[in-house]
Amino acid sequence: MNESIAIVGRTNVGKSLLFNKLTKARKSLVADYHGVTRDINTGYMQYKNKNIYIEDTGGIPGSFDDFSKLIINKASNSISKASLIVFVVSASDGLTNQDYDICKMLRKLNRQIILVINKCDLTKKSQPISEFYKLGIKEVFIISAKNNIGLDELRNRLIIIKSSKFIEQKNIFRRISIVGKPNAGKSTLVNNLLNEERMIISDMAGTTVDAIEIPFTFKNNNFLLYDTAGITRKSKTLSTLQKFSIGSTLDTIKTTDICIFMIDAQEGVTKQDKTILNIIKKYNKAFIIVLNKIDNKSKQEIKELKKELEYFSNIVDNASIILISALNNINIKKLLHTVGKISYSIYKRYKSSLLTNILNMATDEHQPPMINNRRIKLKFAQQAKSDSLSIIIFGNQTDKLPISYEKYLKNFYIDKLNLIGIPIKITLSKQKNPFE
């Protein structure tokens, strides 16, 4: 049993907002809709020099259709592994029959349970908080996650549990996000990588509505894996929840290190895929192009798709193209090794002498243009201190260098440094060589 905490309750009682407040990060999507959290989201509460591992489970629905059963099964699996269960109810709704049913289910698991009565600021006189004591849970905390009422008392209780799972959060430093259209197989890939049925999978597009963060280790390298909501095409008919989901995905891409850009082989490369790629490029992120669901394609169809993707790759930083089947475990190890290689290259530091030599090679092969009868001179290059690969080039009249020549330099560095799917940012400076 992992020493962890599971937040449990029916839909829309405020579990995700409580999770966000405890972990001090907007990891769970919060909206005024039932069933927004469907998968298990994870994070850490850092309080009084302690790191506590917390899982935010999907809201347990009242219905029992096939999709609701998937959500219940995921939540039950998380709960069964937890040391402590935080059972959240809503003071504004009062005690419901579903609260009773969930409580009965939790008691069968023989786990420590604390009752958290949320939304105490919205309590109606006709629904006194005292009725929740009928559940028979000894430890009760009355809070308002929205207004930060009672949260310190709750935190002081939670730090009694010492989390051993991924407690050294500082060692997890590579952020990998899986992005693509809805139903491209992103959640199936996550389950395959983790070797467990972690994410809910359904043929219904839009099953994942929030960017779910999951700690993951491969070859002694620690990652944070993000399964994001599918990015749909722009439409006036998008619901508020869909807009929330897309916003969450875009926020994840901004802060990620590597994007696994997934394309559905059944549909081929679509206009929407190109839109998603432009988003990744806009944020200057390293990425891998992954063609999923190849198991149902003939060799000729795969050959044609690959040819289309190779053109796609050539115009976007020479990205790696990997053909996989997330469902049938085809080429998953190849994908993991590529992720590891790229994650190493992103943070590699290059000597200024090497970068300057490459710059000289580039200018020898193709000189910068003349401006007012004076040739632009590029003299020196060095790597900037940043999270992405950024190269500063010093010289004369650099502010007049054409964009086309900047692109030439960028592609030259990509080629000579053997960078695959890793974008470079070129910054031009009229400052003197700092080492002269």
C-alpha cells in the first residue's frame, strides 16, 4: 500500500478546488459542471517542510451507465491504495443518499477516513451541518476551499501521513505532454507507458477534459507525464467545458519540455493536426511526431502516410517520426528512448567556441548581405541561460540582418548540432564579444 491520500466524493462537491488549494497549483480543472474530473490527478502538498502525495479522484457519479462505471472503477482503484481517505461532502447540498452510499463503500475498504464538509459558507438554515455526523465518521473538518476557511487545520491533520511515493519531487524535472486531436489515443498511450489502466478510455471523443499530471520513471530518468484534453477545431458551438479543457491543454504546452504530438493513422494528417503543430511551434517546444493506430494499416498505406509526415517533419525542425500502436504495444520502447534522448539534448550546454566555429562555417558557406556597401559581420556566438536552446550571436549591424538569413543560421545549427525535433531560438546582438 502506498502512503498517500485520496480525495473522494460525489461530483461537484469541490474536490478539485480543494486539491488545487492543497497543492498550490492549478492542476485540476475547476468549473461549475458535474463530472469535470474523470481521471486521477496527482500532486504534492508542501507544508511545514513535508511533502504529501495526494490523488484527486474523479467525482463518483450517481448514474451507473458504462462510462460512469469506468469513472467509479478508477476512483475505487486509487482509494484502495491510499493510506488516508479525505471524503468530501457539500454543506450547500446537505447530506444526500449518494453520500451515504459512498460512505458505505469506503468503510468496506478498512482505511482511515476523515470527513471534510466543504462550502460551509453556503450552508442553508434548512440544511444544518450537524446532519453530516449521521455518517458516523469521527474526524470532521468544516471548510470552504473557495474562501480558504479551515484549510490550515486540515493541512495540519494531513501532514501526519508521510508520503513515500515520489517524495523527492525536485528530482522530477522533465515535463512530457501528449497532445493531439480528441480520440487520437493519448490516454491509451499513457496507460501503456505506466503499465496500468490509469486513464479512462472510451470511443467517445473528449473523454479526457483536463490535463492530468502523472509521475513516471524510465531508465532512471524522472518525468512528469501529462495526458491533455484533445484540441478541437474552432467552433461557435464549443461548450464552456470544452473551452476550459482547451485552455488547460494550452497552459500545459506552455510549461512542458517535450510534446508527444499524436496523429490518428485512421484519419491521416488533417488541417486540425497542422493547427496543433503551429501551437507547439508558437511556444518553441521540442516535440516528437507519433502516428498512432498503425496496426490497422497496410504497408502501402503506412508508406504513404510516412511520406506525408516526412514533408511535415522537414518544415518543422527535422522532428522524429515514430509509428506506434498504443493499444498493441508497437514501438513504445522506441518512443521512450527517443524521449530520453531529446530530454538530454534540451538541457545540454554547448561551449561558446563550438557555437562560434559553427557560425564561422555558416558565414563562409553563405555570407551575410551587404547593407549600405558594408557587409554585416557576425563575430561570436554563445548559448543563453534559458530553459530552451537559445543562441546569442554578436556582430555589427545585426539589427539589419534579414529574417531569411536568421532562418538559414537556425537550420545550420540544427544540422551541425544534430538536433532532432528541438527548436533553436536565435537572438542577435550588437554588443561586443563579452570575452574580448
